[in-house]
Amino acid sequence: MRVHNLLLTITLSLLAVSAVRAGEGVAVAAVTLGSADSTDLFYDITDISRQIEEQTTRQLQERWAAALQNPVIGVELSQSGIHRDSLRFVNPLDSLYPRNENGILMLPPPSNMTFSLTGMTFRDTLFYNPLFLPMIFTGKILPRDLSFYSVDEEPYRGLLIPKEKTFAPELQHADFVRDVRRNYYRNYPDRIRYSVASFDTIPRVESDDAIVRETFNPFRELIKTETTYSLNTPEIEVATIARKYWIHEGEHSFQFAQNYFSNNWHKGGTSNLNFNSYQVIKANYQKNKIRFNNTLEWRLSLFNAPDDTVRNYRIGNDQIRYYSDFGFDSFVKRWSYSMNMEVKSQLFNNFNSNSDDLRSAFLAPLYVNAGVGLKYDLDKKSKNVRYRRVRLALSLSPVSINYKYVGNDAVDVKRYGISEDRRSLLDIGSTITSILKYNFNRYVSWDSRFTYFTSYEKVVSEFENSLNMALSNAFSTRLYLNVRFDDGVPADPDFKYWQVNQTLSFGLNYKW
């Protein structure tokens, strides 16, 4: 009975104490509810961001208190004797931001920076976002968009591309990273252990431009070829080009012609239509002050002979000529000491009309003229008219010889001014030779040749003129006129000592 009364007494005492405490709590709650505003209470309950901020601040305070009681940073392994496996690495960001139940840092979300944490993974604790790289002082304190001028009210007025479609978001992200580092530099300078001044070199990505061109070139497949060719410079065999002292040129012409001969032409002839051939080859040598010019020329004219009862054709003009001059430049410009020689003859036999009497033949006659003297050369091009050019070669031979020879007994030697009892004649005198070539333009040219020999008793002179009019590279028209004076032969009743040969022809022409 006494035990039962004791238990009952204890129970009643506990109930009394609980009632007193409950009454105090109700009273406090009543006082609190009565004194607090209902709107503030609603905000305290619904403001989640404020509750998270208070919880984050409370957790940070607890971590700071724990860090002050158990410091981890600054422990030296050599003095503590603690094994490396027993150490726990503390990220400096852990002292600023908390982690959730998955171990992820709870960073405060920046305004309009939802992409600031892109490119970050926590599976292997490798952070390649610039925010999580080691904190190294780079010296970049001033912001990128620092300006001393006021920003316009409408800075993006007139832009055709929206801002979010450009690189503006990426630039904002880069500015956000720089701002975080800049704030860290200012607020926690004692925690920065490294600076760019401490490194000899800064690691960089090698050949990034070449990688981009090779990897992201959209035209690489378009310009790809089946056969690969090397772009390296090929090896070039060095060749020594020797100077060329000899210059060769020539002209070949085959033309139909109308021809006129005077009755006393020294080789004979009849006015008619004929076939005219003109072949010339030149070989000129020049080295330093030495010059050696050579010209080989052959003219042949065949014409029909309607008035000839013996043969159907005749030879109007048959002449082969070799001209050469050898010179050495003198002290005066364009003048040189020279020796010249001219040899003329024919190749085929030529007969009188309606007769078998031989009028001329090979080496019958043969003309040789040689002299020593001075030579003047002029080669001038026009500055106003294209292709206009004049070339003059004037030879003065105060001492020269003129030799005639008839090597066929059937040819009358008196026709060529040689005594009947002789086959040759040698005259000594002076010779003037002038060779002129004048190009009016690319298609019209005039060739002239003048020779004058005098033994101071008689004169032999020739004046050849040829007007060439090219119709194309292969066709041309040629007007040829040769006037000869020789007072050493018997005079003609009509032309006296003058002899004339005129040819007008048209046909093929080739030069090289």
C-alpha cells in the first residue's frame, strides 16, 4: 500500500511539472503570436532563399570554428610524422562554399550566368573550368570593359544580329571568371602562393592554328586529289648559259611576177610574166670589238618566152652573191676599221632569144670587189611608232679592186668591157657601199643597196631597191627595182650606159 502511494505521488509530481512548463510555452507562444505581424511571419515561412542563406552562413561559421580548433593547412610532413595516406586535402573553396550530400560545391548562382559551370565534371575531380584552376596571380586587375566615358543609353541600337547569337555570352562568361579571380586577389591576397613572375615559361597549346585548319577545314575534302604531289621546292639543276656570238637569220620567197627589162640589160631579158625566187641567209658574228658579217643571196627569175622559137622558157635574172665584211671598232662611236668583199655570178646558162648563142653562164661573168677602209653602223628605233626602225651600214673603201672574169669561151667577153684577147680585167680605185633597211611598220619595209666603184677613168654603180608589203605571215607583195650604170661597156642606142630591171611579184614569204 505504501509502495503504491509512492508511485502515485511521483506521477502526480511529473504531471504538475509538465503542466507548468506547457503553460509557460503556451504563454510565450501567445505573447509571440500576439506581438508579431502576420505578414512578416508569412515572409519568414515562404522566403526559401533567405532560409538557405541563413543555413549557409551557419554552416560556414561552424566550419570556421572547426578549422580553428583542428588546423590542417600548414602541417609539415617531415615534422608531424603523419603518413601521406592519412592526410586529407582541403580545397580552398571549401572554406567559402558548402557542399551538398553528393559532395558538390554549392556556389551562389550569379545573375544571368547559368552557363558559368559548363564544362565541369566531378567524376574524377578534374576541373577544367577556369574557376577551378590553381589560383595564380597574373597581374590583371583592371576589368576588360573599363571605360572613362559614359555608356550610351542604347548601346546595341542598329545591331542586325541578336546579342545572344554572337560571342557576347562567352565574353560575359570570361568576364565573370576574371571578376571572381579579381575579387579573390583583393579579398584573400595571403592565400595566393604563386605568380606568373615565378615561372620561367608559361605552358601553351602548341600549333593551335594548324590543328584548327587540319581538323575543322570544310574544304579539305573538296580540294583533295587522288594523287599526292609534294609542295616542296623542286631541285633545279643549275646550267651555265654561254654567250652566243653567232646570229643566224634568213628569208625565203617564192612569188609570181611581172617583169620588165631594157633592151640593153647586161645579162639580157624579155618583159613578161615569170616565177621569181629569192633566198638569203645571213650569219653575223660579234664579240667585244670584233665584227664579222656574212650574207649569201640567190635570185632566180624564170619566165615564159612566147617569141622564142628555140625554147619555151628563159632565165631573166640569175644572180648568186656573197658579201662579207670584217671590222674592228675604232675609238669613234659607230665607226670601225673594216675590210669588205663582194662576189657575184650566176648558176645557169642564159641564151639569146631565138638563138643558141650563150650570153652568160656560171663564172661567166664573175665579179669580185674588195676594199679596205672605214665602216659606219647605225641602228635606231622610233620612240613614237612601234616597229619603226632604221639600219644603215656605210662602207668607205679608199683603196679597193674590181675584178671581172669570164670563165666560158662561148661567152662574148666584149659585152662585159673586156678585151677580146683577155678573159679578165682588174681595176684599182675606190668603192662606196651603202646598205639600208627601213621598217615603216610591222608589215611594210624597204631594202636598199647602193654600190659605187670608180677607177677614176670609168664608173660601175648599182642601186637596188626592194619594197616588201606583207599581207600576212606567209603572203607578201614585193616590188623590186635595180638600176645599173656601167660606162665600161658598149653604149646602147636607147639607154646608153643605163640598165634597168624591174619586178612586181606576189606569193609566199617566210622569215626566220
